[in-house]
Amino acid sequence: MIGFVNGIGRTTLAFMEATGKLAMFTALALSHCLRPPFYLRHIGRQMVDIGYYSLPVVGLTAVFTGMVLALQSYSGFARFNAESAIATVVVLSITRELGPVLAGLMVAGRIGAAMAAELGTMRVTEQVDALTTLSTNPFKYLIAPRLIAGTTMLPLLVLVADIIGVFGGYLVSVYRLGFNASTYINNTWQYLEFMDVVSGLVKAACFGFVIALMGCYHGYNSKGGAQGVGAATTNAVVSASILILVLNYLLTGIFFS
């Protein structure tokens, strides 16, 4: 019994310690994001890496999600003679939920892992210590550009994903299910509201910050050689994915409660 209680205590203390370290890391990183100098060249490079090079995987995910959503909606709504609601379901599902969440998860798998591996390799090979020796702040040079790029580029990716996903639903509905093209477009515009798109973009900005933060945090604090870098990469992707799902619920409750 005493051993069981001790295990609970150790787990609780370890969780609180990790939470405190993450909170201090986040506060320090945010302070460097808001204070000059800014390494614009590094910020631009991270924006290209996060935004431009993530377009293919995000676009493919969005278009097939829209197509599958249209097919599944049709098979369900046909039982109630409510096929006219498919356009509304597709556009609201994509803009509110599926676009931000799926894009965030795909970017977390690609960018979060890359950031953790890159920073983890720099940490175990003492390149981070070398930056400090050269009077260059690692947070300002390594962490801040990634946080800024992740927060600004993921909303743009989600906006593109929304357009592609709705277009995928349009293709299936018009060319496979036989819907009238003009009617489908009119139903899409009629029930789409400004807040639907804005809520998805706000979610995307939060997801981008979380992805970059988890990748930088686990990579920056990795240790133990190649095995430590691998563990940091795994932890970055898993923690970012879980936080995306938790944040999605919290933000949905705020916007649509």
C-alpha cells in the first residue's frame, strides 16, 4: 500500500515538475518572440519550410477529406431525404473542425518531428552551447523564429485546406452524386458565416504555436545521444497531437457554446 502511494506521489511530482519547466520555457520563448532583435532571415526560412513545403500533404489530406465527407453525408442523409444539406455539412465541417485539426495533425507529424530532431541533434552535439559561447542567445536564434513561423503560417495552410476540402466535396457531389453545380455553390455560400472561417483560423494559429513549442521544447531539452533525439522526436509529435485535440475542444466551447 505504501509503495502504491509512493508511486502516485512520484508521478504527481514528476508531472508538476514537467509542467513547471514547460511553463518557464514557454514564458521565456514568448518574451524573445516579442522583443528585438528579430532574425528575419531565419523566420523567413522557417515560414517557407512550415508553409510552402507542407502544402502537398495538407492539400491531399483536405481534398480527400472533403470527398469522403460528401460521400458519407450522402449515404446518411439519403435515408431522410435530406441530400440538400450535404453542401452545408461539408463546408461547416471543413472550416470549423476538420480543416484546422487535420492540418494541425499533419503538420505536427512533419514539422514537429523535424524541429525536435534538428534541435535535439544540435543539443547533443553541443552546437547550442557553442551559440552561447559566441554570445548568441539560443532562444532568440533557434526558438523564436520557429514559434513565429508556426503561429503565422498554419492559419494560411488551413485557409488553403478549407478551399481545397470544400472543392473536393464539390467534385464528388456534382460529378459523382449528380448534384446541380450552381445549387451546390449557392447552398455553400448561403449557410457559411464569417465566424465559421475565423474560428478555424484562430484554432490554426493556436495549433501552430503548440506544434512549434512542443518541437522546440523536446528538442532543446533532449539528452542522451541518438536515443535521446529519437525519444524527443516521438514525444514532440505525441504531445503536440494530444494538445491539438484538447485545445480544439476548449476553443470550440469558447466559440460555439
